[in-house]
Amino acid sequence: MKQNFHTKTINEVWLTDITYIPTKEGFTYLAAVADLHSRKIIGWKTSRTIDSQLVVAALRDAITFRKPSPGVIVHSDRGSQYASGAFRQRLSQHKLVQSMSNRGNCYDNAPMESFFKSYKTEEVRDEQYETHEQATRGACDFIEHFYNSVRLHSSLGYLSPIEFEHHQTRALSLNSV
């Protein structure tokens, strides 16, 4: 990535990472996939374990939702979950291109880290989740009912990710007429 966060359209570059959510039962782990162009979270899953199944499930949701063309770049850190055979196989099946940060370089995934910072600041910080299920509901509410549809982003001209994608789609359809 070399910290180049500029894309021309959706489904060019996807970012993915994992964060943890404290609950009274232990940690719940959230894996998310974001489209770099619109900052929209296009796939996500929670789990009680931080393993390759978690990241494959989030990627599977993104693929099902977006139906990407071959060549979409999927960028992550160098975590073992993303280096796993299961994750790499899923990328290969859909002809997606794997990209990983250089060792010790977290800046290539800065927009994904920014999402997690917003999530932890705006949702998790004030919550005391009792259970994994409660943490999962909180993640769902934040992502699906706030972040993607309501939260404004300065990098998107103060539009939500969904509004930004609608504007982009409309502009593309008008230009093709």
C-alpha cells in the first residue's frame, strides 16, 4: 500500500483487521473488512476466538455482499490469521490479491485503524458488555445502523459511506449516458 489511500472507485482496495471487545465473559473479537474508497464496512464477524475462521468469515461476508471482480486488493497486517492457508485459499478462489503491511508498519492500514478507533471511542468505551452476544449486538448496531449509514466522514466530503457510494454510483451512471 505504501500509505497510498487514494482509489478511483469502490472494490479496488479492501482493508481488514481485528480488534477485541472486553466483556464479562472474556474478549469478543471483531474482524471487519472495509472498502478503502468509501470507508464502508462491507463484511464483519465476531467470535470468542481470534483465529483464521474469524477473518475468513468476515471476508466471506464481504465477497457475498460485493461480488468483487478479480484483482481487488485485500490489505491486512501480517497477523497469523491473514497469513493462514484458509484465508489465502479464500482469496485465491475469488482471484483477490493479498497485500500485507511490512513488518512493524501499522501505517499502511491506517484507515482500518481509524474505524476501530471510532468504534471503540463511540461505542465500546461507555459499554459494559455482559456477554459475547451483547457485544455482537453492539457491533452490529454501530456498523449497520450508525457507521455505514449515518456517521459523516471528512474524507468523503462529510457524507456517510452509504451516501458516498450512492453519489458515486449515480455519477457513474450519468457519465455513461
